[in-house]
Amino acid sequence: MISLADISRSVVYRLKNLAKLTRSGVEYGSYQCAVSLKREINARILEKPKHGLTYYHRDRAGRIRKHVASAPLETHANFTGKMRRSLGFAVRTSDFEIGFGVNGKEPAPKIYPAIIEFGGVRIKPRNSILNGIRAQQRNFTNYYAAQIGRRLEGRGGIIVES
């Protein structure tokens, strides 16, 4: 026979564990959000056609190359790839951070990412990260719901057998 004290210990253990499991679900959900957001931003940077001005430049071998820049509010165009390679993320317990030069694997160009993302004196913003967030917004909700739900499944009640 199960005593009242055993049932009480079971309830306390499960309540303490719920907080830990929820935190774990939020952390892994944040990781999934960051990975999918990075993938989305990379795809949008490489996406063609862009609708901005067309430039002609010489590469290192001396050949003339054509580059079509992005239009305002469009995800920025890939020219050298340095900024795209510097895109990284860091996941912490309660949030995640994504940006150019965040993870430290590839350093971001000095001030260029801020000017591209938010605009400058003579340039309108090319919201690369914001466009990715808007595209992935529904997925964020699904990732968190799935991860927290998976961890809390079957933890809601106590089965007492006599």
C-alpha cells in the first residue's frame, strides 16, 4: 500500500522536474530556431535575382564580372561571401542570439553588417536578419511547442495503485 508521504514525495519530485524539463525544451527549441533561421538567411542571401543596381568590376584575374546588388528592404546580395560566412548564433538558457560575427568562427567585417542591416547616411537598409525572422516566425512557435510538449508528455498526473 502506498502511503500519503510517498504520494507527496512523488508530486514534489515531478514539479521540480517540470521546471528542468521545460527549460531543456526551451533551450533545444531555441537551438532549432537558430539553425533554421541561419539556413533561411543564407538561402535568402544567395537567392537570385536581386533587384538593385548592376555593377561591373574586375576580379583578381582581371576578368570583368557583373554584380547585381539588392534593392532596399531586400536581403543583401552576396558579393565576396565574407559577411554570409560570418553569420553565426549562440544559444543560452533563456534566449538565442543570431548575427554577423556572433559565434566567432569567422569575424564579421568592421561596421559593414550594421550599415547593411539598418541603413546608413547614403544607403537604405537591407534587412537580412529581419527578413529571415519574418519568414521563420511560424516555425519558431512550432519548434518550442514540439520540444516542450515532447519533454512534458506523460508528466501531468500521478497514478496511485492500491
